[in-house]
Amino acid sequence: MIKFVMCLTRRSDMSREQFQDYWRKQHGPFFMENAKTMRAKKYVQSLTLDTPLNEGLRESRDMLPEFDGVAEVWFDSEQDLMEAMSSPEGQELSAALLKDESNFVDHSKSSAFIVREEEL
């Protein structure tokens, strides 16, 4: 299996609470209603906590600020994902998902990539 990972930063006009509320209650259900079209096997939202621990982690490692959340979507293979996304239905859905993301995500400050898990 492979995994699509997206590290999300909220739009500047939203609080983290507003961002997470929209993601959980609007975008997440929208994605799940259409997961079969994308051939997604699993979808997880990891919501960043507002905790002093994040500031401590960042300062102790001289790192960039934390993202507002991380989305993970599992697929059987790269080929399966590419086939799903290149179908007419997949292209239409991808455009709709991207449009909806613009309601809460600042894409210029976010990141997305494909990974393979290696459990130790």
C-alpha cells in the first residue's frame, strides 16, 4: 500500500478551531462520500492540538511552526491511485475536492506527498 499525506495550514482568516471544524464536519464527510471513486482504502485526519508542547518541540529543535493538521489517505498502489485520478469521475472529484479545500486550506503553506509506510 501507499499513502497520500497532506500537511495542512489553515487560511489566514480562520482560527485553528474554525479550520478543524470545517475539515471534520464538511470536507471529511464530502471525501468519505466519494472515497470509492478515488479507490481510497482509509482516510485519517490528525488534528493539531493547541498545547505548549508544540512550542517546546519547535523551539528545542529550531523547527518551523506546526501544521494545523495532517490528512492521510491509503491506496493499494501508485497505479491504482493514478488510474482512479485519471478517470473522468476521478478528475471531476479531484477538482471538486481542490475547490472545497480552498474554503479552509492555504495551499501555499501546505505540503502533499506520497509515502510508503515501514513499520519497525
